[in-house]
Amino acid sequence: MWSIVTGTLFAFLLMFAPVATHAQSYAGSVNGTVTDPSGAAVVGADVSLRNVGTNAEQHTTTTDLGAYSFPTVDVGVYEVSIKAGGFKEYVAKNVEVHVSTVAEINAKLTLGAASDVMTVEASDVQVQTTTADVGAVIEGTQVRELPLNGRNFMSLTQLQAGVSANNQFNSKDKGLQGGSDFSVNGNPSTNNLFLIDGVNNNDVGSNRTILIYPSVDSIAEFKMLTNSYGPEYPGLRRDHQHHHALR
């Protein structure tokens, strides 16, 4: 799995590559809290996360505060199962995990036998409450089905609110003939940062073109962050010190 991030910030997940092993990860994550009918934390509950497409599972237990977390989760659709003594099993279906995004699944358990199951459908719209990141995910369906001149993902950057193309914007060509000349919230186009698995993908000579253009067939989805970046993006600040350091 590759990830690309830009300020914009892009995070791309390419379907053919394995999960990156560097310190920074731009995969998604799943977390939440587990409570009993009175709202008290349920400690030591067994929480499993199953990938619906591959059947791969991860397991964890809730903390003294009833919290659980799966910090590194590939993009996909999941099922969250929670078991605790004296309570019905809680199952959340169709939990969608997106790149560099937190899916929050909070569960209120119901008293009953462990053999009983309470099933809920995860909400299609997840309200981001764990971070202040501002951005949006461009999903795989859009990548695959929207007409792209030159089969260049750069056209998809224009779907984000606050993004506007400059006169030199070229979404057809690639390499030195291309150009990521778009402005985000009025900032200069040379202030955009592109990362691939945490590694800078900008052409540092001009800072207006990028080095690697992933095939649109390889992109599962990508995310553009435009403001309030999290601590995993230390190079992005309002004064764009990261870009200045590269010049």
C-alpha cells in the first residue's frame, strides 16, 4: 500500500502494493468506546475487526475507560464485533474505512446471553470527532468512473472545495510537461506538498510539478487535507516552513 499526501495533502492508497513499513502511516483507523446500559465503561471487552473482503481479522480489548483502537487499518469495508460477559454480542456492519481517516464506532451493550447478537448498520456519514483535519476523500468509484483527460488523477484535485486551477494547470500531461498548478484556499500553488509513503514527491526545482504519477487503475482512493493538519504531517504549517526548507 502506498500513500501520497499533499497542503492540500494527498493520501493515495494503491491497491497493488503492500502496507508501508515506515514510521508514518496514512492508512485509516477504527476506534470507539464501549459502555453498558447505564453509560458506564465496559472494561476488558473483546473487540474484533474483520475485513469483509478478505476475512482478515484484528483483535483488541477495551481499556479501563472502555476505549479500544485499531490504529492501522487498510481501506475497505469492515465488521466490528464486541463481546463481554453478561452482554449480548454487539456487531456493527458495513463500517467503511478510508485513507488517513478515523472511523468511530461507539457501542452501548445490552444485557443478555453471549449467544444473542445485536446487529447495527454503521452510518454512511462519519462525523470526524477525533481530529481537527479539514479535507475530503476522493473514493475509488470516482477515480475509476469519472472521465479523466490523459488518465491523470490530477483532474480529481478540482473536486475539493476551496481548490481552484491556475492558468498553467495541466491535468493531461505528466512529468515536466504536467503541472500541479492549483491554489488551495488562496495559497500559492507552490505551497502544495505531495508525499508518497511519507517521502516528498514534489519536484523541488520548481515545487509545481511532481515526480511520480500513479496509474489511476492502481488508486483505491485518495484524501486531500486543506487545513488543520494533524501531528503526523509535521511539515505542514500555516507559514509553509517545509516548502521553504526544500528550496
